[in-house]
Amino acid sequence: MNEKNIKVLIVDDFATMRKVIRNLLKQVGYEDIVEAEDGVMALKALKAQKIDMIVSDWNMPNMSGLELLKAVRSDPDLAETPFLMVTAEALQDNVVAAVKAGVNNYIVKPFTAEVLNEKIKKIMDGINK
Amino acid sequence: MNYQKLVKLLNDLAQEFLVMESSELGIPTAGKFLNRLEEILAEAKELKVDPVRGCVSALSRILEGTIMETIQDKAEAANVLENGIHLMQNIVDSYKNTGRYDGSIQEFIDMGISLVGPVQSGAAEAPLPEEVDETRAETQASEPQGEKKIEIQDESLTRDFITEGLEYIEEIEINILNLENDPENKDYINAIFRPFHSIKGVASFLNLEKIRSLSHNLESLLDRARNGEISVSSPMIDVVLDGADALKSMIGQLRDLLEGKTPTPTGLDIPALTARIKKIEEGFDVEAGGKKIGEILVDDGIISEEKLNQVLREKEESPSARKLGETLIEEKIAKPKQVSQALRKQMDRMADMTTIRVDTVKLDDLIDMVGELVITQSMISQDLKNQEHTDKRLTRDISQFFRITSALQRISTSLRMIPIKQTFQRMSRLVRDLAKNAGKHVSVELVGEDTEVDRNMIDEIYNPLVHMVRNSVDHGLEMPDERIRAGKPERGLITLKAYHRGGNIVIEITDDGRGLDRRKILDKALKAGFVQSDEGLSEQEIYKMIFMPGLSTAGKVTDVSGRGVGMDVVRRAVEKLRGKIEIESAVGEGTTFITRFPLTLAIIDGMIVKAGPEHYILPTTSILQALRPPRDAYNNVVGKGETINAMGRLMPLIRLYDMFSLEPEFKNPWEAIVVVVDSERGARCLMVDKIIGKTEVVVKSLGEGLKNIKGLAGGAILGNGRVGLIIDTEGLFEMADQH
């Protein structure tokens, strides 16, 4: 599978933020993108189609990024889906909690397209091994 | 002791570690190891294998270091981890055999420390330098020339950011009000925290440094409140609101810039705002002057003096940056709310010499007495008119005295006046909720929210206003697709407007919706038998039919309106407050409800009428006309009762003297005076002997014994010193109908 052929799900309650991430992803060649505005919608999207990578915000109403992560990991159909957590600060407690819950990597806002690409590559490498 | 499980856990971990290459010590692996270590720790705790506990915490710190990228050397980290795992296996072996471990884990811990850095540093202190930098950056950015230097990086994104950001700020404002009413509700704090957080996130991508930094500061203030480290206080709410305002105008500037306009200077003092935020974030900095915070808490019986002294002693022994209030909260001696109340008390006592708090009962008494004074004044003025000869000097002095009393009356009523702002804000929140339920998009505009009204009125007018707002959102505004089809903006607009006019407060509720449908109202009214034909009915009269009980033009019943009960309740409530409603409407353009309320309920404008020997006061707001009817206007039809033909209509006649069993001067309507009085039951003609005049009276309750008499709303002392009874028209007409 060509790396750039993966389908990415962006989860963020702030529409502008989703657009920001979408633009960055496009800059580095990821074209197949779907969006969800919170964890609940994200789970729906995940059930409906095959998603190769989740890029989710940490802080969201209804269902936080961490809760989404836990839900994904505990669902046998989705458990293996790569998950990249977007956080505002590298707060150790939050990051460690996400790591323990099985996040594949995290990225701190603001980030560049290159860093985002690097993180995604790293996740894909880790899985393909 | 059974070490089997612990041994197995350690062996599993060792095995996993063996198959891993050091380069693979990535985040998923670290997470897996952390979870294993947690299990090991729990088991070690259970079995009291203390050296293993020490190892686990060192190992966790190393793993966290690799996750947070404070440790760069992954190979070395893997090396130390391996050592740690083996060490733990040795320790458990030793425990299994001898029940203890004689070796030392110190060497291993040292290895860990050299990798991670000493305990209590590293990550915990890392954010500090950034904070310092920020303050500096801010001071620079806020210099005058800095104002214009906003660089727009991505136009389309910036546009989205402006729209969405402003929406988020609106959300913040609403939730802040909720928080103020319920300061300990974490949901509300969260609901305010999150939008700031989102704004910050996007601003950081768009390189909008000032917006990012301000929302960051506000966010971290709220974060501390969320964690219970600081309490939600008035100053905090104020600063968050000011912060939201500041963000709003900064985003406004951004929009100007995008539109190619020169941004209007915000006139904001961001460094001062930031300083305020920081000050509140740091907690309690008002221990100077007045009573000490601790003393206030002791006075209020929240903590004992011994406890206070003990805490103070401890503070002295180990000085820290913490304020007393914070320490008390941290050690759970006092609740955040108690401390903040004490602080507020302290501030009240301390500085503010320009305002004082007064019990409203005292204020009510004062206004009451001033009312009496005004009445005594009018008694004097009537007496003077009756004097044969007038003393010029006395007349001059008395007119001076009159001027003073009327000024006094004005000032004293103003004491109890408060702005209608809060009521409006509550309603604007309601609009949003309603709109959401109805699937409509609505903006709310507030105009004149600083208009003042008597405190006693505020609560009373809230309910009728709410009903009207509901009606506007539910029936006035169309669904988004319908609006688009009609060529209107998708988002509807509800305007709440308040102003003073002629001793009244006028409140207008306007929607830009579909407008009232004359035809539909008439059809319903005809069907319900309220009217026989539409002849001679003015626009106003037709519109007003929506206030009739049982008449609703709503096609379907929603959970809030459409059952035909709402609007007649509104009318009754408004009239009870001696208010009036008017409706303006244009099909396709919208509807405005104009309500007028007296500024205060304490004084009413009344018409003094005479029936037999008694004086009665009719509230002028309900009077439509007064006339002496010609003889042929009077009809007495068997079964229908007496009617008078006035204002082009037949209206039931009610003889006031009959109602109160008095002996009148005139028994024939064409000799007496007939006052046409409006009511929710429709207009009636009230027959009285004569009209004495118009006056302002101070409403007095009739006291316990006479309180529940139907038809009377209270009493008042009239200019001539006599007592006049104030007529409750609704009650009176109800009585008459039962006759």
C-alpha cells in the first residue's frame, strides 16, 4: 500500500481546526480525508468505512479524544486503527494517559506539515514491521 | 507469601523486552511497558516488596521521558530499562527465598537519574521559561505600532476562524452567566474552557500571536478553576468576560484587515488585562489593609482561631509563595467558596468608599415614606388653593419645598433601579436553546440593555417576556430552508430592545420572521366566535386577537407553544403589571411585540372616580375612553343584560355602585359617566357618578384582613387626605359576570 493512499479521519470540534489539519495533510500528499466533529461522530464514521489513520484532538465536547481512543481500542473491529493524538501542550499527564491507552503517537499544536508527515510515517513504519 | 504472579509478570516483561530492538522503543511500546509496570507495582504493593516499587517508579519515569522526548538517547534508555527489569527479577527471587533483599537499588536509581535528570525537575519546570517569554512578547506586541502588524497567512482559513471564533465567544459569554449562578458547576467551567482552547489552537497555526497568547492565559486561568485550585469569584468572571470581549475585538480587527479596511484600534490594554488574569490565577492577593482574611473566616465561624493560628505557624516555619486562602483550601480546611466570600467581604470592607450595600427592606421603606411625603405635599397644595388669602412668602417657600420633594422622589426611586441587562442575557440564552431545539439558526441582538427598571419589576416582567420570545422563535422565525427560499439570510434575528419613554420602560421583542398572518388570525377568530365579521377592525385589533384564550395560529403544537394558552397568559401578566402590549407586523418581514411597563409598581397613574360617597382609583393604563352616553346608546335586552353602544361597539354595562352596594347619585347611565375599560375579557363600560381627576398614588396594601377582597387591588391616600380604593378591573369584571 502506498503510504499516501491511506484514508485519514480528522476529529476536532472546531471546524477551522479540521480545515487546518486537512490543508496540512494535503500539502504532504494525503488526499483521502474524512472529518468528524466529535468522538461520537468519529465512531460512526469508523464503523461505516475503513479508516487507516485517526488524527484526533484531545479536548472535545461529548467525547474527548482520550475516550475516543479507549473506545477504538476496546472495539475488536477497530482496535488496530492507528491513532495520532493532537494536543495543545505536551502535558506529561495527558500524554502518558494517552500512551497507556494505546495511542500510536501524539503531536503538539501548532505543527508543520513536515512534522505531521513524520509522525504519520513513524506510525506506519511501526505497524508495518 | 505467593510471589508466583509477580514472577510471571516480570518474566513476561523481560521476554517482551528481549524481542524488542532499542530502536523500537517507540510510543506504543512505551505505553505497553507502562501498563505492565503498573500491574507489577500493584502486585509489589500487595506483597510489600518495597525495592521493586522503587524500581518501578524509576522505570516509569524513564519511559515517560522517552515519550515526552526529554530523553533523546533511546539506546541508553533501553539499556537502563533492561538493567531495571533484571534487578527486579533478582529482588523478587530473593524475596521468594528469604523474604527480603539485602542488596541496594541505589546504583540503579542513580543510573536512572543520570538519564532523566534529578527528581522534581525536568518536565515540571519546563513550561516556566515559556511563560516569562510570553509576557515579554506581549509587552512588545501591544506597543502602538504593533497593533497594525497582524499578518494574515491564509485568507480562507482566517475567514473561517473569524466566523467560528466569534460563535465560540458567544458561547463563552452565555456559559459565563450560567457559571455565575452556579459557580461550582464544573460543566460550565469546561464549557468555557473548551472554546478558549480551540481558539488558541487555531490561532497558533495562523500565527495570530496576540490572540493565541490571550486565549492561552484565559484557558489556563479556567484550567486552574476547573482543578479547584482557585475559586470562581466575581473578579474572575469579570476578567473572563473582559477577556472574551478583548478577543472579540481582536478578531474584529482581523476581519477589518481581511476586508482591506484599516483596523479600528481596539483601545485595549492587553498587558493590563494579562496582569489581571495572572493576579487572579495566582489567587488571593488582598491580604493588606482592613481585616485579615483569616480573621474574617474566624468571624464567620468557618475555621476556629486555634486552627488559624496553627496554619499561620506552619506557614511561618516553611515559608512558601502560597497565600493563606490557598493553603486553607488545599488542606481542605475551608471550601473555595467560603474563602472567596470572605475575600469579597474583605474587599467590601477595605477600599470601596464610593458604594455601600443597603438592605432592600430599608430601601423599600424609604421609597414608601417618600411616597407619603409626595402625597402630603399634594394635600398641602390643595389646602393652599382653598385658602382665602395667600401669603406670598409662604407660597414661595412651599413651591421650593415641592421642587425638593419631587427631586427626592426621583432620586429615591432611582436607588432601586437596576439595568435590565441580566434579564436580557437570560433571554438571549433561552433563544439559543429554543432555536437549537427547533432546528433554527438565530442570532440575538440586545439594544439598550443598560436601561434601568425597578428591581421589583424585573422578576415580574421576566415571565411574560419569555413567553413572547418563545413565540417569536417558535412561530415568528421560519426554518432555515424556508428563509433561504424567501431570500432572507438563513440565520434569523431576534432583537431585544429596551428604552424609557414617558415614565415607562418599553421593551420590544422583534423577529425578522414571517410576520403575522391577518387572514389566518381572522379565520380562527371567526371560527372561535370571538368576532362576527372583520368589519371595522383595525390592524391592531386583529393582531391583538392572538392574545385571546384558545386562539393560536400555530399550525402544530410544539413543546413550548402552539396550544393557544401562551399568549393570553402573556397579556394577563402584562396587564397585571399595569403594562400594555402592542404588535407591529408585516408579512414576510417580521413581528415586533412592544410592551410598556411602569418603571415601578409602587406608584400608579390613576383616574379618581366617584360612586356614591366613595372615591375609587382606576389605573389609567386600562382606560380606553370616558363619556356620558346619549340616551339611545343604552340598551337593556332581556337575557343579554345592559349594554352601552360606545366606540362603535356594544359593550356590557357594569354599575360600580352595584358592585360595592352603594347608594349612587345617578341611576341612569345617560346622566352618569361611563368609563370604557379594557380587560382580557374584552372592553366593558363602567358606570360611575363622576370623574374627580387624574393623579399619581402610592399603592398601599389593604392589610391582612382586606387583602383578598375581589375587585380591589389596594388602597391609596388621596390628595384631600381621604382614602381611595384602587380597582382591580379584572377581578371586578369577573364579579360582574357572575352576578
